[in-house]
Amino acid sequence: MAPKLPPHHPVQQSSTVSGAGQAAAHAAPRGLMRWLLTTNHKEIGSLYLIFSLSMFFIGGIFALVVRAELFQPGLQLVNPEFFNQMTTMHGLIMVFAAVMPAFTGLANWMIPLQIGAPDMALPRLNNFSFWLLPVAFTLLLSTLLMPGGGPNFGWTFYAPLSTTYAPPSTTFFILSLHIAGISSILGAINIIATILNMRAPGMRLMDMPLFCWTWLITAFLLIAVMPVLAGVITMMLMDINFGTHFFNAAGGGDPVLFQHLFWFFGHPEVYIMILPAFGIVSAIIPTFARKPLFGYASMVYATAAIAILSFLVWAHHMFVVGLPLAAELFFMYTTMIIAVPTGVKVFNWITTLFRGSITFEPPMLFALAFVVLFTIGGFSGLMLAIAPADFQYHDTYFVVAHFHYVLVPGAVFAIMAGGYYWLPKWTGHYPNVKLAQWHFWLSVIGVNLTFFPMHFAGLAGMPRRIPDYALQFADFNLVSSLGAFMFGASQLVFVAVVILCVRGGERAPAKAWEGATDLEWTVPSPAPLHTFETPPTFRPQAH
Amino acid sequence: MRMSFVWMASGLVGSAAAPAALASGWNMPVGVTDLSAEIHSLHMTIFWICVIIGLVVFGVMFYSLFKYRRSRGAKAAHFHENTTVEVIWTAVPLLILIGMAVPATATLKKMYDTSDAELDVMIIGQQWRWRYEYLGEDVAFNSSMSTPRAQIRGEEPRGEHYLLEVDNPLVLPINRKVRFLMTSDDVIHSWWVPDFAVKQDTIPGFINENWVRINEPGIYRGQCAELCGMDHGFMPIVVHAMEEEEFDAWLVERREEAEQEAMGADREWALEELMERGEMVYASICASCHQPEGQGAAPAFPALAGNQRLLDDLAWHLDVIVNGVSGTAMPAFRSTLNPVELAAVTTWTRNAWGNDTGDAVQPSAVVEKLAQ
Amino acid sequence: MTDARRPPPNPGVRRTVIRSVAALVGMFAFAFALVPLYDVFCRVTGINGKVDTTAQAIVHEGVDDSRYVTVQFITRNGAGLPWNLEVETRQLRVHPGQTTEVGFAFQNASGEGTWGRAVPSVSPSNASRHLRKVSCFCFEEQHLEAGERLELPLVFQLARDLPPEVNTVTLVYTLYPVERDPVERDGKAQQGRVAGGVASNEGGEA
């Protein structure tokens, strides 16, 4: 399937390509080398998306191992040691190898098209940052086969469980995370350089589509916090291998310091996984409501506000580690304030729907489900912000329910919405509507069956990351496991839709959706390999 | 299909509200302390605020989705940006949040007030059991899960309190303010009893505080809440809350037991006696890592059965048990097991599973080693 | 692929990249700077019950006779150090402003000399910044010969501005082994490391 995406187009098919300099392009390598050496933003974008989708299935299989074990009380399939490796790997793969690369892939494909640039600012760096990813995650997955197994300390890898008490493979885990981190950083630099320098003449920052805006802010977040992650794991590496005591109380270190550093990275990281999703939804809802986004400027400001606040809330992940009262209150207040800009976004989307002319094409279905289900995740987030109550919620399935609501029907649904929205641009064909509807409904039902009961399990007292549970949690877990397998299976439908869409289907015109307005809809569908070699003339429209 | 979308989604919103509020076992327990009840009411308040906001927001959304469908001939309006509306939807949530922050702050302040405690209990997390020390009372014991592994493997029917039962529950008086001092011997654990609304991390090398004043006698159960390695799921907490007089009597009884045990360290113990006691200690303290048959779990937990170094070197063997091994999961048991238990478990591990050294390690020898 | 049609290098891109890389380097350094900053921050605010690890001067601010504070002492053993640590009294009542000395006895219960350290922690955390330790064994690492017993004092003072709601202060000392430089630690400590190594190797082979 890989070499089919995106198709190599004869030059004459593109109306926006200038005639000059065409011949030189055809010295390009073919076959595998074409993909290894490509510096084309569309090809690299496709590589990112294919990689991300594969990793989504690998991480999903790990999740299904977990859910299968939790299907009923007792230990049936795996031992607790392997169970911990599965929960850890599921989290790491989904965060670093599925969601983040998916957004980078979409950025690669769409940002140059949306701002009228011929390619990313740093094409060769772009190639390098993609190819680091398979290296990083092959290494990470290989730790499962090493003596003592892979990482088993949760995706948050709290010291000293991840240092003094960690399996021998932890050094490789650190190395792979370093490589993945470098990849994200390079991707972020590239996106910033592209957006700041390569916009079509006349396009001011405040004229950009929101997807570019949210990604620009995300890229700044990445540059600010990925080095902190690199610092933390370097300290772990030194504690493990060079006898330092950053996190070891025995040597005068402090395990809580690890958590501060980790969450200083970790909370902005959460927004790194959701801000681009806001951008995608903000493109889709106006398109299918046939009405401009209600408050473009307030969306930009809200995104920036969320990004800035994300640096001031990290310790809400640490309400029960024994912070002093003053710190507890400070982080409770800042966390609650995040609800305000997030609310502004939701209100904006809904006001955009109000008095629109709405249709329910597949991207719109996913975007609407995003608004509803992400908001439910936001509500449980608000509950978690109440520090006294968090003493009861912390580290239970209530938290698991919360962050899966914001990440699965949140981030992942937004990525899928983006996929359905831009597939006509990528392939030249509309995705099969019937199959897409099946995918949507099975996913929505599956996701809610999986994660909604987790709220109850958590409130009733089930801690997270346990391989076996007391009998009163059995019903919730049974439903969750059934839902998880349903959700997992329904993603195969998505793969089918994508493959069918690449191979054929109803032809899409340049402007594939009636209500779409951004620049990407001015180039032909499928987008030729080279677009906007002559910058387009951009006429600012009322956002 | 579009209709079903509307119904489906509104059903979803409804399902968020109804069951959580109704059935017990679906919701946070009210608990048995004033603070747990306060936290429960905070939880319910914020929950209903979310439900109401959700109903309004999703109400407008689904109304719009229904009313302004193009299939019903809706024509798009083109309004956007309205400062008044934007100010309102920024200010109103802010006011609601302030309204929520006030009671939350008050409750949090109470939770942090550990002064004037009448009893201090030190809670120590260890992979994978809890240790409780009643400060100034000379009473201390370990508390491990007592659910048999056969139940976990499904070879026996599971009991009512499957995974939530221990050999030695923490015993506390009702109506007295009990201060918990929490720390850990290895990784971070978290001591959580939902009925007390007490959840606090135990951190190696550092000390945390929390407190409880229980209103109702009873048996309350909880679990470790922070991932702490392989058997994180198997370190439950059971608290037995008693009337005050009953508690005082229990304390005296425990103290006498400990004294008797200490006196037992002076006499000569027979191999069988030591083996019998050692098997119990091993099952409760050692088996979770070194496995019931002493086979260990590579690479973190070395095998004891057939371990040549252990068989050859009694002094080293005892030293590892008494002092632990720095940088590994093996803690020092010098102050958490008494000399009789140390001698018994050393004897057991030297003679069980084909380790037939015939050594009977006497408690008196251990006493000597501890003081040397 | 090298593409002849790539637009001419954009000076803006160069500037952006240089700035981004500078920001990256800065943030990486910042992560490491957070380690000492956090220490300072904790000591100033008393987060985590961290206490100053250097001696402080007594402040002659007069004794507050109207108020008693209970001070508890707890000693604990970390893994790998065959020592006993005893305190002469487990609990005493002091007035804020009063300077108090408490004796601690270290004893090496093994047959070899070893290095160790008592890591301090104070609870409640908001008391730690009002605790002045004039002299404490926890400021430095100790060396004890085989069977040696060493008595060391803790001299401390609770500041008069100790928050009124604090009426019990708990000081906990946990003993941990110290790996000193090879000359000093030679015999026993090395054996200790070997023991650790053997323990895990055996597991690996089993």
C-alpha cells in the first residue's frame, strides 16, 4: 500500500506548477530509495501517517492484551510483570509513536498547502526527522525481547521504579526516547521555520487557517518541553549507569524531583496532543456548517492561553505526593482556569453550528463526536482539578477514563476527521461513505463502551495499572473489555476505507467540499507532487 | 440515521448523569469521616455543575444540528464575532469556577491540618506489603495480602473480599484523631482507603503526613494506588476500626505478644519449630518476590532454591536478610522482623525446596548479629 | 532527492532555525538547572520536608514559654547498611526559640568499616523552614569501623514564628550506605557491591 500514497503525477496535471525547471525533477530515485531519500513534504507526510497508523495498531494490540487480561477477575493470560510492560508500552507507543507522528504527518501534508508554500522550509531535515522514528520505535519494541523484559514502570516512568528498580533494558528505552524526542524537535523547528517564513505573499499570521496556528503554538511547546524530557531521561541514564543520585534518596537525591521535571514536560505534552486536534476541528466544522468560524481571533488567543497555562499546572498530576498547602492551592486554581479558554473553544464551535447549513459527511461526524466526547473528558478534567476530590480520583480508573476521553475520541477522532477531510486532496477520491459511517458508529459506540464504565470503576475504588481486581469491579471491566475489542476491530474498517480510497472511488474536484475555503482546496485533487512553486495570490477573507 | 445520531448522543449525555448519582458501588463512597463526606459533597457539586453545563451546551449543539440541517433547507447565516457573547462565555465560567474554588480551598485546608493528633501511626510501603508502626506504643507489624494465589489463578473459588484481605489489618480507634506518617523502603507507593478519603504517596527517604478521624466502627478496605512494580495489584489495605476501649485493649494485647516473642529469642529453638515459623514468615514476606517455591523471578529476584552462594555461606545469607542489598529490591529486615522471625525465615530458606543444609539458625545468634 | 526547483535559501528560515536551536539548548540546560533550583526552592518553602543540609546559626530570639511543641525522632534503616541508629529519646516537648540537644548513637553491627549517611526528612512540611539545625550528623557522611559505636548530637531550635497550627514536628533519619572513593571504602564496600552483583546474576542464570 505504501508506494501508492501519494501517486506520482505527471507534471502537466498540475495547473499551479510553473513550466521552468521541470526536467531536473525526473532524476528522482524510484522504488524504496524514493521513500528513503524523499524530501517532498507530501511524501514525508504520507510516511508519517502510515507509520503512525501502523503504530496505532501495535499500541492497540498492547491495549487489547491489557483488556483481555482484565476481562474477568483473576490472572488468565499474562503474568503481572508482562501486564505492566503492556500498559507501559501501550502508553508510550500511543503517545510518542501514534498520536504525535500523526499530527506531524498532517502538518507536513497540509501546512505548506494551507499557507501556499512549495514545501517545508527544511526538506532534508524533514526526511531525517521522519526516519529517526522507525529507528526509535524498533529499538523501543525490541526491549520487550530483552532479558528482564521491556519498560514496566508506566509511561510516566516514575523514579526510583524506573531507575534503581528498573529492568536492564531501561537504558535502551532511554535511548529510544531520546531519538524520538530529537525527531519531534526537528519536526517542530521545521514547522516553525515554514510557517514564519514561507507564507504566501499577503498572508498575515492572523489570516492563516487555525490548523497552522494551533500547530505553530504546538511547535513552540515542543521546543520548550522536549529538551526538558531529554534532560530528565539523561538524569535517569546517569543515575542508572554513572552512579549519580538525582532521584535516589539514598544518595541525597529526591524522587519527587523526577515527577516535577517529568510533568513540567508532561503537561504541555498533553496539549501537544490536543492543540492540533482543535485546529482540525476548527477547519471541519465551518466547512460543513457552511458558515465561517464564529470567533477566529478568540480561537487563536484561547489556544495561546492554553499553551501558556500548560506551563503553570504541572503539579496537578502530583496532588497526593505531599505538596505543601500553598502549592496545592496554586495548582488547583491554575488548573481550573484552563477550563475558561477550553470552554471558549467549545462555545465557538457550537456557535459556528448555530444557524449554519449543516451536512453530515464523514469528517463532520468525527468532528461532532470530538466536540461532544472531548467536552465530557473536559468535564472530568475539571472534576480532577478540584484538589480535595483528587485525593479520591488520583491514580484510579476515573483518571484513565478522563485522559482516554480527551485522547481517543479527542485527539484520535480529530486525526481521523482530518484523514476523512483531506483524503480527497491526498488521493483524488472521496472515501467510501457507507464504510466510513460504519467506522464512525462502531468507533463511537466502542469508545464509549470502553471508557465510560471506567468512570464508575474508578469512583468505586479501582486503582489503575493493576492486572487483577476485586470482584465488585468485574461488571465494569467486562463492558470495557468488550468495548475495547469492538473499538479495535472497527479500526480495521478505517484501514479498508483508506486502502479503497487510495485505489479508487468517486473522483474529487479541487474543491472537494462545498463549504471549504482554505488554500489547499485551490490545488487539484489529488495534489500533485509539487504545488505552489509560484506563490499563489492570497486574498484575505473574513475569518 | 441522522435522527439516531441525535438520540444516540443525547442518550450519552443522559447516561453520564443518571447512574453515577443513583446506585452505590458506581460512585465515590461517602465514607466514614467528616472529611470524606465533605469531599463527596464537593465531588457531587462539581459533578452536577458539569451535568448542567453539559445539558445546556449539548442542548444548543443538538438543537442546532437538528434545526439547521441543509436537508431541511437551512440557509447559512454569516454572522461571526460578537464581543458581548464572547465576554459572557468567558466571565460566566470564571464565576462558576470561583464559586467552586471557595469550598474546595476550605476542605483542603482541613485536610492539611494534622495538628493535635491523639495517635501517630507510621505507614511504610514495601514491595509488596504495608508495615504499620504505632509510634511510642511498641507495636509494629507487617500487613500482606492473604488471598491465596490459587484463587488468583482460578483454581479455587474466589472469596467475598478477593484481593482485598490481609493477614494483619491496621487497627484504629474511632473518634480519635490519628496522624499517619508515611514513607517507603523502596519505590513510591500510595496508601489509599476510599472510605477515609485518604490517599497519600509513600516516598523513599521522605515523610508525608495525613490524618483520619473515623466516625463508625467497621472494616474498611483499600489498595496501593501508585504503580510500584510487579505485585502492585496485590498490596491491599484493610483497616479495622474499633471502639476506643476495644482498641486500647487490643494495643495492650499486641504489646504483650511482642514481649513474649522477644523473650522467646533467648531459648534454644528446634529445627522443626523454626521451620514451621519460617514457612509462615516466608509466605507473608518473601514469597511475592522470591516466589512460593523459592524459584525467584529473573532477573530482578534471584532464586533461593539451589542458590549455591546461599547454601555455602550462612553468614552472607543472614547478612543479606538482616541488612538488605543497596540498589536492589532487597530491603533490610533488621528492624522490620524480630530476631525469632529472622532466624526462622533464614532456617526455612536454608532447608526448604531441596536446600537441605540442616542448619537451624538460632534467634540468639541473630540477636548477637544485630548488636554485634 | 536533490531538487533543482527548491526555492532559494530564505534568510528568515536560517534566523528561525538559529533561534530555535538556541531555545532548545537553553531549555535543556534549564532542565538541569532545575535540579539545584528545586533544592533551593524546597528549602525556602519547605516542600517535601527538605531541610537545610548546612549548619545554621542559633537565633537569640527569646523562648516562647507560652507554647509547647512536641518533637518526635524516628530512625530507620535503608537497605545495605549494617548499622543501628538509636536516639536517646523518641519524643520531647520544647518551646519555640529554645535550643535543644538530643543524642544519637550510631553503631556499626558488622565486622568491617563502612561509610553511611543519615538522610533527614521533616514533617509537617511547613515546619521544616522553621527548624534550625545548629549541628547535625545528617550534614555529613559518617565512617564507622567494625563494631564501632559513635555518639553524635543533634542541636536544633524551632523558630518562634513556627506556624501556630503546628504542634508536633517529626524528624526522621534514614540510614543509607555511601559508596566512597576506592581508597577509603576498599574492603567491605566492594564486597557489598559484589554481593549485589552476585544476587542479580544468580537470578539471571536461574
